[in-house]
Amino acid sequence: VTSGVTDIYFEYGLTDQLGISTNTVKKSMVDTFIKNISGLNPKTSYFFKACAKINKISSCGEIVSFSTN
């Protein structure tokens, strides 16, 4: 079942191996998920992916990157 409420989180890191996870939040699968992350280094590239845990099984999107100012 992919409807209803599930645990949603981001995984991120300095390489595409990621390594850091945000806390999970219970959200609707049809809602927008935004998570503020503090303590990132300036002028640094990070990689991340969004994940959802449904029935104790994690499913994640593609790894993408962004750079801080």
C-alpha cells in the first residue's frame, strides 16, 4: 500500500555514498516533504536522496546533488 501515512526522511553526505540520515517524520505520501538541515559547510557539494519507509521497507529516489553558498 502506498497511500496513507508513512515514515519519510532524507539521506545525504559529501559523496554519493551518503552516510547521514535525517530523522523520520510521519507524512502523507501525497504531501510535500521539506527538511531543514543546519551545519552544512559553505561552498560545498552534497549528495542526497529522499526515502520513504512503507511497512518497514525503505524505498528511495535517485541520488542528486546541490552546492551550498
